[in-house]
Amino acid sequence: MGLGFLRRYYYQIIHLPRRLLRDPIFLLILAALAFSFYAWSQRKKTAKRFGETKPAANTTGHQLVQQIFKEQGVEDVKVEQSAQPFSDYYDPTTKIVGLSEEVYSGNSIAALATAAQKVSLALQDHKKYRPFRIRFRLTPLVSFLATLAIPLYAVGLFAGMYQLTKWGLRIGLFVSAFPLLTLPIEIDASQKALQLLENGKFLKDEELRLAKEFLSFEALSLVAYPAMIISNIITAIKARQTQKEAKALD
């Protein structure tokens, strides 16, 4: 058994570099990690840059939300200040737009663009935008599956039940990919946000161009985290396959 153990890992170590460089999955993982690093670094830079850029109109994120809701006839959605920084969201369950302090009270291009994007999500819900409603209905299922993925993988790993481990990885892959599948909803909200900013005269000309640039980097950041998680899951799948191949050589 000791010789089999040494032979298995000797095989993996000797052939691993050559196999990885020829493996398109491994190259895809490297690309995903590089993209994630780029997206997060750019998001940090743009948040700082546009957070310091003030438009001509002296309007806060909170005021923008209230004005748009009034114009659109939305009366069942509240706007609140959230406690955590960069924790801006729209919750369709509670009908609340939550804005971080820098967005709620801020009047920078970043603050107004972020507030307008969250308002757009609320308007999608208000107007019963079909893709948004589908995501809303699927979210509880995805949350439930997320609680199953790690236990299934862990039990399968420690019990030596490869099929159980495989299902855990598959579920984890689906849960991680879910934000990517619903990305068009966020992109649509960003496009509508620019229209709201222009029609409401919150931003003009060059300010709108900067807001578009800011929202583009925000969309990249939405892709970055799922891409990183998916790359980790694919790595785990490849590792399990390598273990099976090495075991077959014994």
C-alpha cells in the first residue's frame, strides 16, 4: 500500500505541469482568476474616482430615489440607509431600496449612478419585468441548494462516495453560475438608470458618460466573484478526476 501511495503521487507530480499547460480548463481557470483580480482592482479605483467627482446638480442619492418614485407612481417601495458601506440593494421581498451612507447622503456621480441603478431594479419589479420575476422566484431555490452543496461535497469526500461529491460540486457550480445567468437583468437596470439620470436632468453630457463608465465597471465586479468561485469548483472537479485516474493505475 505504501508503494502504491508513492507511485500515485509521483505520477501526479511528474506529469502535472505538462498536463496543466495543455489543459483548456486550467487555462480557463487562470483567465477567470486574472479577470477577477482586474475587475476588483478596477472597481476600487473607479469607486474612489467617481466618488470624488461631483455633478452640477446638487442632488443626493436619497433625493434622486424619492423623485423618481414620485414621477413613476411607485408608492409601495421605501428607501432606507443601510449600515454597511457599499451595501446598496433592492429587496423585492420587503420592497426596500437600501443605500449605503456614501450613496444615501452623497451627491457624487458614483452615488447618483448607484442609486439610479437600484431604483431601476425596483421599477423592473413594479412593472413586472419578466426576467426579474423569474429571478425572484428562483432565488429561494438557489439559496436552498447553496446550503446543500458543501455538506454533500464534504460527506462524499470523507465517506469516499464519489457520486455524492460530484453532485455537491455540480450544485455548487449551478449556484455560483446563477448570478452570471441573471446578469442581463443588472445590465438592463444599468441602461435604464442612465435614461433616468438623463431624463430627470440629474446628470448632463460628460457626467452621463462618466456614469456609464462607472456602471460598466460595476457590472464587471458582479461577474468577478462568481467567476472566481466557479474556477475554484472546476479546480476541485479536476482534482477529483486526477485522483480517480491515479487510483486506477494502482
